[in-house]
Amino acid sequence: MSQQELLKKAIQALNQTKIQYMITGSAASSLHGEPRSTHSIDMVIAIQKSKVHELVEAFPPPDFYLNEDSILNAITRQSMFNLIELKGGDKIDFWILTNEPFDQSRFSRKISEDFMGLRMQVSAPEDTILAKLRWAKFSGGSEKQFTDALRVYEVQCGKLDIDYLEHWVKKLNVELLWKRLTDEAETA
């Protein structure tokens, strides 16, 4: 199963179980910026404990690894769990929607995109930029994360809500990375 097929199966399962989701990370930055390969797909989900068993049933062994206890633990800790397609090794990192203000804001702003013949919920470009800058800072200056943010900014320039970006740049304390991004951006 290809990574795209795994994503499609995950979206169908989430839609069937009525679990709200948002594609983030490199998959989102590839859609809005410069495509690049990634080892995993990141998704933020708003899942209730009552839906966990339904989700696990959608990905049965021996083709998949999805552990019910890991999901319940992730919900309690507001962290993440993995879905692994065992034959090919592709995976989805499911991040639990937290109560953190930025997490709530970006989830409420998710947009619908058509990709691979499927309508999916994706992080808005502004939120992808902000999340990538925050990950760059958390990881000690990851150039890959910064470059993803830069490419989204360059491709989406002119369509971005700069006031929204600058509001969250301050709140997330990524001003230095934002200044670097705007200084390095090649915009038309």
C-alpha cells in the first residue's frame, strides 16, 4: 500500500467514524508549498474515547498496527499515537487536538482541499507556516522545517493573512525565525 493509499484509507475511516481531523506537517506544506517526500503523515484529530474501538477496527492486523491502549493513553496525555501499515512501513502520526490556544485556532481554520480524488481537511497555509516555524524552534533550528515554512510562504504570498501570522508569531515566540523567513523569501 502506498503512502497515498494509506492516507486515503485513513481519511475514509475518519469520515465514517465522524472523527474530525486535519492534515498537517510535511503533507500540508507539500500541498501549499514545495512537495517533498516524508516518512510519515501528520494529522491532528479530535477523537473521543467512545470512538477509539471503531477506529482500531478500521485497521485490522496483520496489515496494520494500531493499538487501542496507545490511543487511549494519547487522549489522556494529549499527545500522539501511530498507525503503521506493516507491509510497506508507512505510518500516520495522529496528534490529539489539545486545548492549547494555537492548536484550537488552527484546527478551527482548517480548509478543504481536493487531492487524489478525495476531499480532505488540511491545515490553512498560515497555520502550516506557524507550525513549521514552531517545530524549527523546538528542534533547535531544523532547516528542513524552516525551508518548508519558507516555501509555503513563497508559494502562497499575496493570499496569506499577514495580521493573523504576525499575531501568532509573537504568541508562539518565533519572531526571529519569522524575520529570517520574510528576509529570505523570494516573492513575485
